[in-house]
Amino acid sequence: MLLSKIYTRTGDKGSTALIGGERIPKSHLRLECYGTLDELNAFTGKLKVLCGKKEEFQKIAAELGEIQNRLFDAGSILATPQGKEWENMPSMEQPHIEALEKAIDAMNSALQPLKAFTIPGENEINAEAHICRTVCRRAERILCNAKENGIAINDNVMAYINRLSDYFFVLSRYSANPPPTSSTKP
């Protein structure tokens, strides 16, 4: 059996290809955008695994899987130069943003009003949600910088990433005081 090699050597001199073949330096702001979303996706995957281990967080683990798919979509959108759209290209739509808002509202409705800053580390899920929040905020800053420097950034991607950091913040609070599971209810 002939196996294809994972390495191509095409990036050995510091460039990479966007979708469509255009080569850019690996230090390019566009690459920083989708590279940071890739990092966020990895941390989100770890958070999903942690949530999947607890009965009361199964629904959130499923939400995190959907979020990972949206992050891949956002990365594809950002890796595609403006005007180079392709058939069946992923998109970021208003319903994706609204789904995050609905999830935020559901978790937030179970919480007491916030009266002080929160410190990460209440438990593993809390700590990992805070890591996701901070990486997400960094991604948002990089997206804003790219937009300010003339790189076309999809408005729905910007809104989704902004809302996503709110999701991770509320999840961090929610994980510190989760609702009882059905097996522990009186």
C-alpha cells in the first residue's frame, strides 16, 4: 500500500497557500486570523471532552461540537480571498449567531446576577471555559486588526466570534454552579 506523505515542503521558506492557491507569508494577518481560530477550536475540543464526562453537561458538549464546526467554517471563510468563493463554500449566517444567543440565555437564566469579577479555576470546566474565552477574545482582536488593515472580514464571522466569547464566559460561570442532574433531583 502506497501512503501519501503529510509533508509537502511547499511551506519550508515561510509561505502557505490560501484556498484557491494564492501564496502568502505565514506571518500574514489573514493566516493569524484563522490560525487563532484553529487554536480556539483545539481548546474547545478539550472543553467538549470535559463536558462530555458529566451528565449535566451533555447538552453543552453537543453545543461545543456545533461550535467547533462553525469555527472550521469561519476558518475556511477567512482562508478564502475575497472574490475567490467556491461552490458549497461554508457560510456564517445569522441563525448561527442566534443559536449562540439562545444557549447563552439558557445558561444565564440559571445564574445569579454577576456582582464581582470571576477568577478562573473553580473546576476543570470553568478553567477551560476561561481559556477558550481568552483565546476567543484574542481572535476577535486579530480579526478587528485585519479588518482595520484592509482585509475583508465577514461581518457574521465577527459577530459570531464576539458572541462566542460571551458564551464561554457564561459557561465558565454556569460550570461553577450547574443544575442538579436528573438522578440527583429530589
